Amino acid sequence: MLKIQQMRFAACMATSLEVGIFIWNMKNVAAIHPLRIRK
């Protein structure tokens, strides 16, 4: 039971990290290409 919970926690952390990096990249793209986002 404990190992399954740890694996789920690790999966959640990895997913949130990927989402955070994705959002950070989108913010950088929006900062670099504001005209493309405003279309």
C-alpha cells in the first residue's frame, strides 16, 4: 500500500513539474512573440 502511494505521489509531482515547465515555456513564447498570441 505504501509503495503504491509513493508511486502515485511521484507521478503527481512529475506531472505538476511538466505542467509548470509547459506554462513557463508558454509565458516565454508569449513574451518573445506577443503579436502571434494577440492574433
